[in-house]
Amino acid sequence: MNKTSLSHHISRQFNEELEDVRNKVLAMGGLVEEQIENAITALVNADVELAERVISRDYQVNALEVAIDEESVQVLARRQPAAGDLRLIIAVIKTITDLERIGDQAERIGRMAIHLAEMERPKNQYSELEHLGTQVRKMLHNALDAFARMDTEAAVAVAQEDIKVDAEYEAIMRQMITFMMEDPRNVKRTLDVMWSARALERMGDHACNISEYIIYLVKGKDVRHTSLEHMEKQARD
Amino acid sequence: MNKTSLSHHISRQFNEELEDVRNKVLAMGGLVEEQIENAITALVNADVELAERVISRDYQVNALEVAIDEESVQVLARRQPAAGDLRLIIAVIKTITDLERIGDQAERIGRMAIHLAEMERPKNQYSELEHLGTQVRKMLHNALDAFARMDTEAAVAVAQEDIKVDAEYEAIMRQMITFMMEDPRNVKRTLDVMWSARALERMGDHACNISEYIIYLVKGKDVRHTSLEHMEKQARD
């Protein structure tokens, strides 16, 4: 085997390792998406069994975080990647932290679903949470898609979507405060709705973080803590 | 210059770079500690000016996160560290994310302090939040100290402390629910207290995360998502 074919071989193996890490992130993201969907369905349908499944499955999300983290550090140690490859590993390490936190929030909603299943149901069957949950899940889906395709424009669109999610969250909070003031017997149930809305809003923030890492990965620019306009500019440049 | 002195020189410079990154993490931690302290003081003393200072200083925390992150990635690219050095850089990248989130929570408390300053004060002047805040700040202080001294036993003690913080948080929440049910006019003020307590509880979780990274850094073991007993065992082994 001559030197060229060896280095080609090593490089192909290296590429496969990077590809494997990327695929695992997408698999973890898919699992987290499912957790969000099931948590919301459990809450809306008062499905305690499904809520319990969400809670017990969170360990799978955690296990994936630990496994991908370890694999990433091994790639750093063995391959000493530079430039784009290094940024990919850094983006992966950060992305899985946010995915794990989204998973925690889904578990939290699962717990709220169990509380709420025991209480009187409102007429709208928590449609406001269902709507917010659908939007947030779509944000995460689009962020993972943008990560898979290294699409910075799609990443910016995720951050833009978060403005709507925040506005919807604020509207839910204001409405819940009114409910509480109207009838103190609503307090416990309304608090659970508030915590669930808050969990969804936080998920949106984590999806935004992921979209920021995509711009870092593709453009090498750190757009955290900057304005949406700045992010848009960096994504296009 | 012979090869040995060159490699010694390079290694000394490398050591200095690692030392610099470590020191910057500790400086960032010190700033975040101050932000917690000021946010709580502002809330307890209805000091709107101090609260605004906390809010406007959050950009310093963010800027440190971005700077340390960049420096860490540069060390990875230039030095291709292995073993303990690599774990240090990974632990740093993770630690500053948690420090930044603690900073966000301090900013959040600053905002609550401004709301609460406009409302009627309770007799106890929010002493429950002051007490919880002091505990959480101590947790962070001890976590940073453990990081500086690479002290895994001290890191475990931080995680142990979080049990008390969680219990205190739960007690505050229960009391606040009672207040709300007793008098709906309390709703808005009580919600702000709840959000502040929640922010403090989250800070405690972030301090715990940092203590987990210390065990990873020193022992090479990932103790996230495991029991406190397991963490204790790994810290001692």
C-alpha cells in the first residue's frame, strides 16, 4: 500500500467517523422531536400512559448525549481535526447539550400532563399548548434539517420563527394570569399550564441555539448574543 | 536552540495558554457570582438602579463566553491537546455555557426585582429568596473553587448541596400557591416570586453541571445523568 492510498484510506475513515457523529446527532434530534410530540399529545388527550412513556424514555436521550459526546472527544483526540471538521465537532458538542435540555423540557411536560389528567378539563382541551407545541416541534425539525443540509438560510428562518413563539407564549401567560385572578380554584391547574408553556418556550430557545451553531459551523462566525439582523447578514455573507 | 529546549519552550507556552483559559473561566465565574449577588440585593432592597445594572452587565458575561469559547477552539486547533489537556478544554467549553445560563437567570431576577419594586412589599422582604439566593451563590462559588483546585470531593459536595436547594425551592413554591389561593390580588406579585425562585433553582442545577465536568476533567469519567452515589464513588476512585 503506497502512502497516497493510505492517506486516502485514513481520510475516508475519518470522513465516515464525522458522518457517523452527524447521523447520531440527527437520530438524537429525531428522538427528541418524538418526545415533544408525545408529551403534547399526552397533555392534550389526558393520556397518562403516554406521559409515563415520555418520562421513562428520557434516559435514551441522555444516553445518546453521553455517547455522542464521548465519540466527539475521541475524534478530537485521534484525528485532531482542523477548520470545518473541528467546527463540526464543536457544533455537535454544543447541539447535543441543547437537545438534551429540550428532552428535559419534554419530560417536564410529561409530568404536567399527569397532573393535569387528574384535574377538570377546560373546554378548549389545552389547544393553546397544542398549537405552541406544534410550532416549537416544527422549529426543532427545521433546525435539524438545516444542520443536516448545512443550510444557514434555513437556520435563520428558525430564529425568525422564535419571535412568533415568544409572542404566543406571552399571550398564554397573560391569559393564565387572568384565569387565576378570576377564580383562585384555578390556581394549581393554571400553574401547570404556565409551566408547560414555559417549557415549550424554552425549547424554542434551544432550537434557536442550534441554528446559531449551524452558522458557526458553516460560516465560522459566532452569532450568539447578537441581533437577528446580524445573524441574517452572517448567514448570507 | 536544541530540540529539547524548543519543545520545553513550546510546552511552557502551551501551559500558559491552558492557564490563561482556566483563569478566564474563573474570572467569568466571579462576574456571574457578582451578578447573582447584585440581583438578589436589588430584589430584596427594591433597588431598581442596581437591578438595571445587573441587566445591562449581562453583555459582559456573554462577551466572556464568546471570547473563552474562541480561545478554547484555537487551543484545540493549534495544540491538538490529548488526555487531560483535551478534557480541560472540553470541560471549559461546557462550563462557560452553564455560567452564561446562570448569568441569564441573574438577569431574569433583575427584571423581577424591577417589577417587584413597584408593588407592595411583604413583611419578610422576600427573605426566602434572599436565603435561597445565598445558598445558590455559595454553590457556584464552591464549584468554581473546586474547578480551580481540581478537587473532586468539593465538586461532589456542590451536588449534595443541591438537594437542600431543591427542597427549599419546593417549599417556597408550595407557600406561594397558598398565597395565590388565599387572595387573587397576590397573583402577579406571587408569580414574580415564583419565577425568581425558579431562576435560583436552575442556577443550582447549572452549578451541579459544573461540578460534574470537574469529575470528568480530573477522573475522565462522565457522571452526568447518574446517581449522587455513583458520582461520589467516581470522585473518590
